[in-house]
Amino acid sequence: MDSQDVDLAVEVFSLLADATRVRIILALRDDELSVNHLADIVDKSPTSVSQHLAKLRWGRIVKSRQDGNRVFYSLVDEHARTLVTQAVYQAQHALDDVPEHHRAAPTP
């Protein structure tokens, strides 16, 4: 791997090393959401969520779209979704020998 790629990967991890930002990314997995809706989901003030979104935009992890006076956010691509999901799965291994994501779904 190129040293520059490794340095940029470290920047991505540093952007994601915040519980609110991880929750924002999880909330945006499948949907485009407004700041107020995200604030409700992550249980933070809209001002705080806006500050986190600004950092995620700077890191090109989320993008925005304006509709009138409302701004909607979505993930730039699937990589942040995958990275955060895998990090959550890794964390679940610390809590359970067979975490839920490894358990087979019951057959009907």
C-alpha cells in the first residue's frame, strides 16, 4: 500500500472515532435524512449534529442536498456503511463468543 493511502485511511479512522458520527453513519445507511431527523435519531442537538456532519462532509463521507430551506444528508458511497458495520461486528465479538450477526436466522 502506498504511504499516502495509509495516511488517508488513518484520517478516515480518526473521523469515525466518535460515537455520534458512527451513529450518524448508521442512521444514513439506507436513507437520506435532514439534520433535524438525524438529531432526533442520535439524540443530540441539531447544532451538534451539524458540526459532526460538517466534519464528515470535509472527509467526503457524507454529501448534502438542499431542498428549499432544508438540507438532506446521505452517504457518499457504501464504504463508510461497510466500514462502520464491520467495526460494530468486531465490537460485538468482544461481548459474545457467537455474536448475533453470526447466528443463523430461524427458518420458517
